Amino acid sequence: MSDSEKRRGSIFEVLDELIFHLNTTKNMFTFLIVSSFILAPVALIVAAVITLHPGFLAVLMNRLPGIAMMMIAFIAITVILASIWLYIGLRERMFFSEWNDRFGRFMSLKERIDKELDEGATDKTKEGKQGED
């Protein structure tokens, strides 16, 4: 086997390992996606309730203006981060739904190629033995 064939084989092995690793870490990403679908809306609802409550911010501004300003900043940051987290969760959900299909096709193609390579190697071994006889 030449160096280029070895390198090509090792590149395919590395890519296979990377693809299998991504598929196993998919479960962790699924957990993160689910948490974004739960935590982000909860944060947005709590922020909306606090800001839309008729007297909460008005009373807080009159009695403790410094804390009220920090509360407004905190709510703004929470809304921005929760929106970003929800957007990322939606995008990753779409990606992983497509990933499952691609990974299934990859596995079936890999199995077919491995089977053909094994058959080809078996045929060459038989030809070599027949040539020796």
C-alpha cells in the first residue's frame, strides 16, 4: 500500500470517527435544545409579567430608583439572551432533524462500501491463490 493510499485511508478513518463522535454528542445538544425551548420562554414570560405589571416598576422607581434601574437593565439583558437562546435552539433543532436523515444515509452507504470492499478483497485473495496453483 502506498503512502497516498495509507493517508487516504487514515483521512477516511478520521472523518468516520468525527462523524460518529458528532452523532454521539447529538444527545447533549438535544438536551440543550430542549432547555432552550423551556427556559427561554419562561424567562420571557417572567420579564413580561414584571414589566407589564401596572404598579410594580412605578412603585420601585419611586422608592428605590437605583434598584429599579438595575432591574430594568437585568430584564433587558434577560430578554435579549433568552431570545438569542431560543433562536439558537430553533436553528439547532432544524439542523439535527436533517442530521438524522444524513447520518442514516451515511451509515447505509458506508455499510454498502465496506461490503463491496470486503468482497473485492476476497476476490483478489482467491485470484492470487489460483495464480499460485
